[in-house]
Amino acid sequence: MNSIPILLSLLLSAILSRSSPDHFILHRPITTTNTSSPQEYFDPSFPSILLPAGAGDGDPSCSHAVLSHSFAHSFGSPPISAHLPPCNSSWSTAILDLTISSSGEQYDRIAAIWINGAEILRTSTAEPTPSGVFWSIRKDITRYAPLLRHPTGALISVMLENIIDETLTGVYNLNLSIHFYSNDTDDSDLLSLSSPPLHHSLFKDQPDLILPISNDNNSSGFWFRIENETDLHYKTFVIPSNTYRAILEVFISSHGDDEFWYSNPPNIYIDKNNLTTTRGNGAFRNVFITIDDKLAGTIMPFPVIFTGGINPLFWSPIVAIGAFDLPSYHLDITPFLGVLLDGEPHELGFGVTNATSFWLIDANLHLWLDPVSDQVEAELIHHQAPPLAFSADAEFKKLNGTFKLGAETKVHVSGWVNSSHGNLTIDVEQKMKYKSLIFFRNNGDFKEVLMKGKLKTDVKIKDKLNVVLQRKAFKAKYPLYLVTYTLKDENSTSYTVKTNLSHSFNEKKNLIVADNVVHSSSVVDTQNGFGWMRVEGHSVLDGMANTEQSYRSQDSGGCRLRKIGAKDGEILYDNSTNSCAFVW
Ligand SMILES: *[C@@H]1O[C@H](CO)[C@@H](O)[C@H](O)[C@H]1NC(C)=O
Ligand SMILES: *[C@@H]1O[C@H](CO)[C@@H](O)[C@H](O)[C@H]1NC(C)=O
Ligand SMILES: *[C@@H]1O[C@H](CO)[C@@H](O)[C@H](O)[C@H]1NC(C)=O
Ligand SMILES: *[C@@H]1O[C@H](CO)[C@@H](O)[C@H](O)[C@H]1NC(C)=O
Ligand SMILES: *[C@@H]1O[C@H](CO)[C@@H](O)[C@H](O)[C@H]1NC(C)=O
Ligand SMILES: *[C@@H]1O[C@H](CO)[C@@H](O)[C@H](O)[C@H]1NC(C)=O
Ligand SMILES: *[C@@H]1O[C@H](CO)[C@@H](O)[C@H](O)[C@H]1NC(C)=O
Ligand SMILES: *[C@@H]1O[C@H](CO)[C@@H](O)[C@H](O)[C@H]1NC(C)=O
Ligand SMILES: *[C@@H]1O[C@H](CO)[C@@H](O)[C@H](O)[C@H]1NC(C)=O
Ligand SMILES: *[C@@H]1O[C@H](CO)[C@@H](O)[C@H](O)[C@H]1NC(C)=O
Ligand SMILES: *[C@@H]1O[C@H](CO)[C@@H](O)[C@H](O)[C@H]1NC(C)=O
Ligand SMILES: *[C@@H]1O[C@H](CO)[C@@H](O)[C@H](O)[C@H]1NC(C)=O
């Protein structure tokens, strides 16, 4: 007789354990002081780009209000497009200026902006409240100058798939402007923040041409939608035969069953426990790029948490790292010029190891063209890409379990390129190391997730005598720690989740010439959140949350530090300084 309640509670546990971590929706602002005015949300990470206030000092050379649109029930609709006129005056910096507002109830939504099919921003929305939220995103888009400088202008497209029904009432109102600034004027905060530091690099910063590696059938966006591990997507492209350098910039976001991929258990656990969840395949994901079916490189995605994710109260009014401007990833594919320079079409492919549905991926191919020669010569001389070394260990008894994962890979590609810069050998080496540990206790109601991802990329440029002229060393570390504890509320269909989260975005770049570091830049961006929420279905009824963020970025332009804390929707403190020697 006793066995019935046990079985019931097991069943309930199984149901509950599916919904954590998950995405949720905010019912009302959680601020203790009641305000009826809309609240501003923001991403505290630097660099914040200041726009000169109003007309007057530091007027842009051109300012184009490109698009104003309300995304209501936009699900399944193609992107909204508008013409971006060229800026006929001289300009050296271009800034994208996006403002979005919403009120009511709504999930976070993914959105993107493309110029002629080349992505310039992947962003996700804040979740509105009945009294309203709004936010601004400013991004320096100068590096997309080849797209912006076309004499007849460009086509700018915005996609934001939203759903409106009886409960989901939040419409996203969006204004998009592009401002062009000239460096003639001795203005301003803007330029000092956005002008690139001296690089001493062998090549100029800006590419001459940008090719979109995106979906020609843009009826549901220019991105490719990847549903599973075998769902590879390809784009055929042709590059000019005087290309001497090629960098691929990849945009990535994960959704649906893979929104919280770093917490997914292995399939054997799901099968043996008769769970109905489709969030499986374990806790490792890795985006891979192929060129003519040869592995060109690997990308370790930073796990961006959207504003409805894990505990939405953490993300009010501070959003999670990268949520408003998802990181893009760079892969130097110059060694492949040896196969690409024949004037023939070639195929670039995207895939996601261990993927479940779904991932949105596209890329831009940045190309540098030889001004002197019509034909650059090149040869791919070394290509080493062994299969991923993968290990997995699962121990579990019913719903309790311990799951370990490890993955490692090394890709090494080199080739020479003979252009007016000389006959140079480009050597690209990537080393990726990933570890994950997941504990399920209390029949799955207590979950602990530990993830550590590391990627090192070394790009060496050598002369004919094999002397290294320049080395670019890039290191990324994306650790994440998450604990969720789910408790069923007595006499109720609601439940309470206690959460502890810590995640960090760490990147370091060094430019080394003749054994000297001539340029160095680093970002260490960490958020810690703790709190609880009471949930019914996917709606947050009540809760408490604390979010702390510490951001530090350092380069030859100096050091910026910001420490900010929020509690229950309000900023508690916000300290910043330009000195890393400073300790609070
Ligand atoms: C805020 O408003 C809600 C609903 O209008 C009310 O129930 C609550 O008591 C108010 N809280 C404070 C602190 O005034
Ligand atoms: C910019 O130049 C183009 C082409 O010369 C011309 O059609 C357009 O009217 C100019 N725009 C402005 C705002 O002057
Ligand atoms: C201003 O911008 C132009 C065009 O991008 C560039 O050639 C020039 O070097 C810049 N001048 C300064 C002082 O940065
Ligand atoms: C967009 O611009 C219009 C006109 O200037 C303004 O009324 C509206 O409030 C703006 N919306 C947002 C979200 O900034
Ligand atoms: C484009 O994709 C949509 C679905 O995303 C599909 O319905 C349509 O048939 C496709 N069009 C072409 C020309 O392939
Ligand atoms: C993977 O996804 C593609 C595209 O949706 C589908 O056609 C294919 O059947 C899927 N493969 C598996 C093994 O599920
Ligand atoms: C899962 O289902 C099978 C077949 O219905 C049953 O034999 C097994 O005991 C179930 N396992 C659990 C953990 O409920
Ligand atoms: C995940 O990928 C690794 C490496 O390719 C493979 O060994 C493993 O079987 C995959 N697991 C799943 C669940 O697809
Ligand atoms: C699972 O772990 C909990 C303690 O975390 C324990 O009470 C329970 O008996 C365990 N269940 C099984 C099936 O071992
Ligand atoms: C460029 O240099 C490589 C050795 O670094 C050599 O094998 C190749 O033949 C050279 N190419 C040309 C066109 O000189
Ligand atoms: C739950 O229901 C039981 C029986 O109806 C009652 O004794 C108990 O006080 C209720 N608990 C709460 C928290 O309402
Ligand atoms: C922020 O700065 C203020 C004033 O300098 C200081 O009192 C406070 O302790 C700082 N807070 C944190 C969390 O560093």
C-alpha cells in the first residue's frame, strides 16, 4: 500500500526534474518598490559606446534611422528589410544603435540583424513586465565597412520570431539606426572608446570584402537551423583569386532542447528511467566547420543564458553575459586558400557535435585582397584533424546519478600564400579541452552542473626561412557552475526552485613579434547569482534573486573594471574605475 505514494513521488520527481534548468516567464516586476514606469535593462559589460548627446558636438557624418517595427505575431514570417543608404561624407566609425521596448508577458526571443545577408548582430530580448521594459544595444560595426561602403547602400534585415496569444501579450517594438562618425573632428568619447589600438600587425585590420555564408532561402531567417548531429548545412561560395587572407566569423545560438545543453544527461539515463524528455545526448557540444568536407576548425560555444533562463529574476535589470550581443567566433582559414583560389565554387559546412534541436548558425567570410596582383598563389601543405577524443562515464541508480564527460581535440592546418606581402606560411593550431561533471541527487530534484571549456588558438606567420614573423595567441575559458534544487509546494501544482549559478567569459589575445608581446588584450567577465523562485507551469509567481557581476577588460588602451550588484530587480551598487590597481 505504501508503494503508491512512493511511485507517485517518483513520477512527480521525474516530471519536476525535467523542468530544471528551464526557461520561464516573468509575471510582474519583482522590485519591492512598486513603479509603474518602464524599467531599463542592460548588459553591464564594457566597452559601452557613448553616443554624443543630441545635436551639437560630435555630430555624426550621417545618421540613418533605418527601421522601426513592432514584432507582434511574427513567428514563421520572413525578416523585415529596409534600405540602408550610403554615407556620402567621409566616415571612419560606424555604430549600430538598437532600441527595443516591450510590455506585458512574453518569453525571451532570439533576433538577428543582417546586412546583405551577412550577420552583424545576434541578440536575444529581455522579458517584459506589465509596466514595461526597454533597452539599448550599441555596437561598433566599423569592421563591416565593406558592406556599408557600397555606393548604392545596402539591404538591412531584422528577424525576431515572436508569438502573441491570450497569455503571451508582449510585442517587441524596435528602432534601428546606424550612425557614421568621422575621425576628422577631434571629438569625442566615442572615438577614444572605439578606435582600434595600434596593432603592429602584418596586415591591415579591415577586410576588403565580406561574403555572407548564410541561408539563401531566408524565408525563416538567413541563419541555418541545425536539428541534430548529422544535420550538416552547406553554403557554396567563390572567392576572388587575389585573396591573401581569409577569416571566418561564426554566429551561434542554441535553443529548444539544447538551450541548456551543458546540463543534459546521457540518453541511457533518460531511457532507463522511462523519462519523456528529449533533452539528452549528454553535456558536450562543439561547432565544427568544414571546407570541401575537410575539417577546418572547431568552435567551443560560450553558453549564453537568455533572460528567461534558469531563474529570470537573475536577469532583471542586468542581463546575462552576451545575451544582448552574443559573441561571434573567429577562425583563420587562410591555409585553405590553396584549395579556394581556383576561381571555382567551394563548400563551407557547419555542424554541431551531439546536437539536439536546435541551433541557429551562420557566418561571414572576411577577405583581404591583394591590391597589386590579380592572382595570388597558395598551397595547403599540412592538414591534421584527428577525430575528437571523447570519454563518457555514467553511473546512476534510478533518478540519482553522476555523469562525467571529457572531450579533446587538436586541429593543425598550414599553407603558404604568395602575394605582394611575400611568400608567407600561415600555421593555425587549435587545442580544445572540455570537461563536464553532473550530479543528480534527491531523485533528480537536486542537480549540480560543472562545466569547464578551454580553447587555445595559435596563428603563426612564417617567412621562407621558417622564421616566425608574427604569432597571434588566443585563449578562451568558459567555466560554468550551476545548482538547482526543486521542491514541490504542498497542496499545490506550483513548485519552488532554489538556484546557485556562476559563469564566466574569459578571453585573452596576445600579438607576439620576435618573442615580444606587442599587443595584449583580455576580458574576464563573471556573474554569480543565487535565489529562489516559485513556479507554476512556466510562470514565475514569486521569488528572490541576487546577481553580482565583475567585469575587467585590459588592453594597451588601459584597464576597465566594473562591479555591479542587483537584488530583486534593483541595482544595489555599480562601481567602475579605469585602474586595475584599484581594489574595492
Ligand atoms: C505593489 O503592487 C502590488 C499590486 O498592485 C501590491 O499587491 C503590493 O502590495 C505592492 N507592493 C508594495 C511594496 O507597495
Ligand atoms: C549619396 O550618393 C548617391 C550616389 O552618388 C546619391 O544617389 C545619393 O542621393 C547621395 N545621398 C545623399 C544623402 O546625399
Ligand atoms: C581616419 O580614417 C581614415 C579612413 O578610415 C583613415 O585612413 C585615417 O588614417 C584615420 N585618421 C586617423 C587620425 O585615425
Ligand atoms: C521608436 O521611435 C519612435 C519615433 O521616434 C518613438 O516614438 C518610439 O518610442 C521609439 N521606440 C523605441 C522602442 O525606442
Ligand atoms: C524556403 O524555406 C521554407 C521553410 O523554411 C520552405 O517552406 C520553402 O519551400 C523554401 N523555399 C525554397 C525555394 O526552397
Ligand atoms: C536530423 O535532422 C534532419 C533535419 O531535420 C532530419 O532530416 C534527420 O532525419 C535527422 N536525423 C536524425 C538521426 O534524427
Ligand atoms: C520503464 O518501463 C519498463 C517497461 O514498461 C519497465 O519494465 C521499467 O521498470 C520502467 N523503469 C522505471 C525506472 O520505471
Ligand atoms: C557525442 O559525440 C561523440 C564524439 O563524436 C560520440 O563519441 C558520442 O557517441 C556522441 N554521443 C551522442 C549521444 O551522440
Ligand atoms: C536518491 O538519493 C536520495 C538522497 O539524495 C535518497 O534519499 C534516495 O533514496 C536515492 N534514491 C535511490 C533510488 O537510490
Ligand atoms: C613559397 O614558400 C614555400 C616554402 O615555404 C615553397 O614551398 C613554395 O614553393 C613557395 N612558393 C612560391 C610560389 O615561391
Ligand atoms: C495541505 O492540506 C492539508 C490537508 O488538507 C492541510 O492539513 C495542510 O495544512 C495544507 N498545507 C498547506 C501549506 O496549506
Ligand atoms: C562601491 O563603491 C562604494 C564607494 O566607493 C563603496 O563604499 C562600496 O563598498 C563599493 N561596493 C562594492 C561592492 O565594491
